[in-house]
Amino acid sequence: MSVSALFRRLPAGVEAIEWGRRYADDLGHAWHECKRGDWLLWLAGILEVDPKTVSLAALDCARFALSLLPEADDEERLAEVAGLVEKWVAGEAEPDELREAAEQVLAIYHDPSRDGSQDHPFAGYATSAVASAVLVPTYRSTYGVACAAASAGLAAAHVAGPHDETALLDAHELCARQVRARVPFEALVATPGFRLYARSVGEALGL
């Protein structure tokens, strides 16, 4: 197995697959050098890092997005919803409660009766980042966790640069640092998914 193969199920993951090819099977260097928080969140999820840790890493990215919101946008409401992730980690909220809250903020954002402020791309991406982070704990499958987490990281970066490529790249890199702070490579190595990956690499090498 190779690094690029880990991205095959990532929605719209062509760029990630191409990026992964440069590392062959060296997941360690790929993890440390990756400048995309959404790709690291995907890897953390698909390699079966503890869902609580993945959820908190996605939450870190969502909160970064909220920190960039203009005051006129729904920062307070979204911040309250985002906090449900920590309540779930502490055993104080159920997945159904998180799913309902995520659906509500998405419905509010798309409510046509509201004024036009919600059409600003900052608010849309921030809403998506928070909703995706809050949905991470609601999935039981590894794929679901990875998809929701990656979606949170991708949307969070776009809050910083919906129309500015340099700002977007900087935001991706900041989110990547946040993910690595929450999920050091040592934690990745301890996962069942990584052990399976390492075994497949060893078998390919005839070890």
C-alpha cells in the first residue's frame, strides 16, 4: 500500500492522490510535511484514530474558522453548536443531539426568510465547518468519520480565503498544524489502521 492509496476514497481526492505519490509508502514524512488540514483529518479518520480525538481536531479547525467571521455573522450561535463536540467527548451529549444541532444551523443558514447576510461566503463556509465537525461523532463507520472530519477542515480553510489563493493556502497550513498538535504521529502509529498499513507495506517488500 502507498500513501496515495489512502486517499482513494476521499471525495474529490485527485489532488491528494497526486500529492501522496511523491512519498511512495513513507507515511511518516507525508504526515509531518502535509500542508492540508483536511487531508490530515482524512488520514486520521481512515486510519482509525480515536473518534474523540478526530472530533476535537476537526473542532479546532472549525473554531479557527469562527475566529475569522465578521461580527455580523452567526458566530455566537455557531460557537455554541461547536461546543457540543466537547460535551460529547465528556459524555454530556448524545450523537442524536449533535446531528439535530448540525441540521438546525444548516437549515437556518439556508432559510430564505432571513436577510441577505447569510449569503456571504464567510458565513457559508463557517457554517459548513461547524456542522461537519459536529457530525463527526454521529458516524459509526471509519469512512463517515473521515469524510466529516475532512469536510470540516476544508470548509474551515475556505473561510480564510474564499477569493484569495494565498490566504487559502496559509489557512490550510494552519489547520494542518492544528491537526498535528491534536494528533501527533505517535498517536497515528498506535492505530489499527496504521498497523494494517505497515503490514501491507512489509508484505509488498517481502518482509
